[in-house]
Amino acid sequence: MKYTNADVALMARMMRAEAVGEGKQGMLYVGNVIVNRAAADCLDFTDVRSIRDVIFQVQGGNYSFEAVQKGNLFYSPAREMEKRLAERNLKFWRMHPAKYALWYFNPFGECPPTWYGQQFTGRYKNHCYYEPVAGTCASVYR
């Protein structure tokens, strides 16, 4: 995936805002989802081709990532460690349960087996990860 230094910093800020409490591994999983959305040409992600498009995507009148609207962490400059993690994702680091995930959320309880019809792939600390149902999004499995 092509990216700029601005993409790295933007993605690092989002990874921190969404998962700083889950440590480096949790932030890397969020990074997986961001990269997967930029690579996916299906479902809700046919019009997002860049990191910026993914992070500022609006769906149903709201930003896809809550931190864009509500997060002081998102609007603080990225630190070097966070940038290194983001760049690792952008160079195509992937790992289960977010390896092919396009969605995640914090359910404040057990992870449901599906979320908006998509299959549960696993949980890491507070976040449940979901990937597209087989046959619906081949571009994410490249």
C-alpha cells in the first residue's frame, strides 16, 4: 500500500485513540482494520482508497471511528512508537483476530457470534473483531 508520512501520523493517532489501553498489540489490531478497509473494495468500503478516506469515512451520518468526534487522544500529535506501529501495519503486518477484519467494537460484555451479519473472528482485551462472510469481499483476503 502506498502511504505518506502524513498517513503514518494520522493512522498512528487513530490506533492510539482507539486502543491505547490495549497496548501495542491492541493498537496493531486496530491498524489491521484500517489497512484492510483501505484495501477492501466491497461492502461499506468501495469509496475509501486511502488512510485518510478510511479514518474520516462517514456512515449513517456519523464518523466510522468514534474517536474522530469524541477523542482528545486522536487530536494529539502521534508519538514515535505509535508511528512505528502504524508503519508496520502499512507494510502489511497482519495477525489473527484482525488479520482480515473490517470491523471491531467494544461490547462491554461478551462478543456476539455475528455483528451486522459479519462473522466473529476473535477478541483481544476489550475489542471484538469481525470479518466479511465468505464470498462477500475477496479483496480483503489478498
